[in-house]
Amino acid sequence: MQHMINQKPLGLLPRILRKAVAALTLLAASLAVQVSAQESAQESTLGDTVELPQGNNHLQPFASLRYLIVDAERLAPEAVIARRDQFKPLQNPWVDFGKQKGAVWLLVAVQNTSARPGKWMIDIQRPFVDELLVQKRTSGEPPETLLWADRNTPFEDRPVVSQYLVAPLWMEAGERAEILVGLRSSTGSWMPLTFATPERMRTAHMQEARFNWVINGAMVALVIIAIAMGRLVGWPLVTAFAAYVGLSALFVANNEGYLHRFIWPDAMGAYEPANLILLVGMMIAVLQFARLFAGLAKHYPRTNRAVQVLQALLIAVGVSSAFFWQSDTMRWAVFLHVPFVALAYFSTAILAWRSRVLGATPFLAGSAAILFTVATMAAVLLSPGRFPMTVALDYFHATLLFESFAFLVAILVRMLAIQRDLNRSLEAEVNATREKLQLAEALQESRNRYDLARTHAESLRARIAATSHDLQQPLLSLHRGLKDVAARDPEAAGNLEAALAYLQKVTESGLAGSMPKDDDDEERPDQGIETFPARLVLANCAAMFGNEARAAGIEVRTRGSDVNVTTEPVELMRAASNLVSNALKHARATRVLIAVQRREDHLLLKVIDNGIGLDQAQLDRLSAAYAKGEDSTGHGLGLHLVRQFAERPGHGFEMRSAPGRGTCMILRLPRGR
């Protein structure tokens, strides 16, 4: 309770700022507190008698205190007063003798130097003790017990209702008396005895309560904020954080007496076991938060198992402390785990920082605050009387808020990163939707162009039909004139008859092609693609290259299949003729096979020769445009055009060859129905 050090009341914000400054360096804060306490004690001392403060003031008479430590199970004031000559002056700047099995007695002489009687408050600044006795002893009068309380005394039965033990002191004008204070406590012997006017005590307690409620309220707000982020960062992580912060808030409330004053007034004796259980729960929760935040199970499985073993030990210790909390061994078992947990947590934070875990920097800052807090409390406990325990506790409570805020910032950084990734995904989805709309617009434009081209084609078809119709009559006249020619030269007549038959077929084909389709025929946007028998390609190739093959002494055979192919017929015929022409002209073969093979969802058109073959380097070179063989007189576009045709959807092209073993050219084609 740092408010008892200064003579003037402080506001809440300056108090919090001063506690934050104290967190930067324990040594500087402790020295400042010691100097302040010694100056206050010197100013409030009149020889061996302490002058009670006036107005809105207080004093801590450490320089005038005498003490005696007695090994006793109960407080016996008369037996202690009989040993008055054994009381010794206080050597340290603060009243703290560490853990004592017996009783600690304090004796100080006070005097009301004013001309009026008055009331003062003797503030012990502790909410719970095993046993406390405060007596006023005036010469020639029986001792007056101002306060007696043990661990089961309810707050309402205390002479001054407060979360701290306070004894009222009435002094007549000019009266001098001795104040005897006896204390037994299993949680330590620190006792910042303070004399204050009622106004000063109310102000100080109000400021202290406000500070503690601000801390607890802020921690509850942090829990609510973390829960609101649960869906983004994951409920296990948020649950561990909420458990740690919630248990920390309960730990602060229990230490300051609020839980037993407002929630469990009939369970005053549960203060110490509740403290142990809450401390163990905090350690388990903070380790769980560290494991999940750093991803130990995924990145550092050995460290993860070690932390889990530590958690299991803490669970066993926590369960045991609920039944054996009065045992010194049990208390040490709990407190000795604290530095190990702090080191494990700090080590985990370092691993998270080295692994570049999102939010690792504030996470590391929070773990450093925990480690520094543990070191501070250890220094206070190992050097009783050298440092103010109340200031250390206030610092501990403020640090809990800081580290909780740091952990929330770490979670928030992770949430923002996840939100950023979600925004990027959403932006990508929006862009994809925009591209789809653009494609839809392009498709509609393509359909419009198709309709325009179709209209133009219908016009051309009509013109072809008219032309073919106009040719019919001259052809009939030529047929009649052939009778005269046949009588004079039968051979010439035969040739003319064949030519006229060809022209007749052409005109009939033109007329048939110009006929409009039925209304029920499906219109295809892929203009030029047709489904037709694959054997027609083989037959056309055999007829086209038959004379050339016979003249070169090459045997050309076909092996067809009753299967349809769906593709652009003119382009397929061009590709197939290029493959056959290459085999006849450049393979130096004696046999060429043109075959069609059926597959489940496609078919293969193969041109196979028994020529000299090609190696892989020659195959790669001949695939490029304008590349020609060594004895070629062509333009070098044959295989390149075949590859362009094979780039259509559902098409493919492959060349297989080996020197001396011939060549096999394979076209993959969509199978028609």
C-alpha cells in the first residue's frame, strides 16, 4: 500500500504511472521507498514517543518501534509485557521478519499532543492473519484491547469494517500510551503498522480499492475482448488466455480480501487454500496459453512434452494443496514451482520469437514481465525487512495487468494477421468474380459475332445455291451434245462423261449444303467442328497418295475402325496428309500403315513407317516451325502445323522413333458419338 508512504493523497492515474515506473527497476524503487520511509519515520519521532498525526495525515513509526519474537502457539500479552526489557529496536526500514513459527510483538509509545481528544486508526494493512491482537496500555489503568481477530473472524465482527485489519484508537488531550501489537501468521510476518486519522485512512483505502477494482475491471474487459476474437484465433487459445486472466483477477481479489468480504463471508478460513489453488491454476493456464500460442506441439514436440509434464505436476500439487494447505511442505511445493514455470514460459516465448510466430514480440514482453515479477517477489521474500512487501504486492498486481494486456496484444496481432489473410482471400474471390463477369461479357460478345457470321454464311449459302441451280441447265445441254461426240470419238466421250459426272456431283453437293437445317437441329457455337467416321480420313489419304506411293514403290495400307471422330474435318485432313506425305518423302520406307485405334474416350490416328528412323535430337529439331530435314525441299511447316492442330482441347500429338526402327506419328482425337 504505497499510498501510506507519502504525506499527500495521490490520484489514481499518478499512482498507476508511478507503479509502472517502479516496474522498470526494482533497485531504484526500493531505494526510493527506503529513503522515504526513513525520512517519514524521522519526522514523526519525538524521542521514544511518537506524536500522533493531525488532519489528513498518517505516520509509520518504524524508527521508534521495538520488537520481540516469541515461540508461542497463542498470543499472551501479559507474559510478553513481563519481558519488556527483551524488546529490541527495529534494525530494518520495514517491519518484516520473514516466516516465523511463533508470534511477533511490536511495542511503541504514542502521544496525543493536541489540546483536544481525538480518534486515530491503527492500520495493519493486511486482510487476513492467523491471530492478531492490538492493545492500548496506559500507566495505572488496565490494558484496553482495541482489536483481536483470527483467520475465522468475519469482516462484520471487526471494530472497523474494511478489507484490512484496522484498530480504532481513542486518545484524550495530552494522553500518552503504549500500543502493543501481537501477530501470528503462516503467510509471513510483514506488518506495515500505520497510524492515521480517520479521514486519511478512508482516503487511502478508497484509493487502494479504486486501484484494485480498476485492475480487476481491466482484466475482465481483456477477457471479454479475447472471447470476442475466439472465432478468428481459435477457442483453445482464447480459453487458455481467459482462464489465466480470470484466475489472476481472482488471485488479486482474494489477496486484497474482496472475495471473502463480498462473496464468501462465511468462509474466512479458506483464504490461504484459495490462494494456493488460484496460484497453481494460474501457472497451469499460463503454460497452456504458451503451448498453444507458440505451437509447441507442431514445431517443438520435445519442449511440448516437457511443458505437459510440468502441467501434470502442477495439477497434482493443486489437488493436494486443497487438502494439505496447512503443511509447510505443501506451501513450498507450490512456491518452488513458480520460478520453473516462469522460466518455462520465458523459454517458450523465445522459441516463438525465433520461429517468427505472429504476435511473438508482445508475447515475449509479457513473459519477461512475469519473469521480472517472480524475481522481484523472490528478492523481497529472501530479504525480509529490506523492501516494502505492500509495494511489492501492488507492483505484482499492476504487472498482472500489464502482462495480460501484452498477451492480449499478441492475440490481437495474430487476429489482425488472420483478418488480413481473410481480406486477401475475399479480394481474390472478388477479382475472380469480376473476371468471370468479364468472361461472360466476352462470351456474349462472341455469340453476337457468331450470329453475325452465321447471317453472312446464310447469305453466301443462298448465293451458292443460286449458282449451282444456274449450272444445272448448261450441264443438261452438254449431256445432249455428248451423243454426237460419242459417235465420232468414243474415248473422248468417255473422258468428257467422267468430267461432267464430277461437275454434276459438285453442283448437287453445293445444292445439298445450301439447304437450310431443320428447326429442331441443335446450333453449335463451335463453327467447323463436326462428328464423322474416322475411316473417311484413311480412305481420302489412301486415294490422295496412292499414285505417288505406287510410283515410289511404297506399299500404303489402311486399318480402319467403325468409330466416329469429333473435330474440324479440314484441319484433321490437313494434319493427316502432312504425316503421310512426310512418311512417303523422307522416311525412306517400303511400307506405310495408316491406322485408327479405339480407346475408351478418345481414338488414336497413327502413321507408321519402317524407314530409317530419327533420334531424339532430330525429333526435337523437326518440331519447330520452318525446320526441315537434310534432304527436304519443302517449307518446313508440316509437323509444326500438326502440333498446332493438336493444341486444341481434347487433342494431342506424339512422335516415337528410333534410328533403324522406323517412325510412329500419333494423333490423339476426341471420340464422337
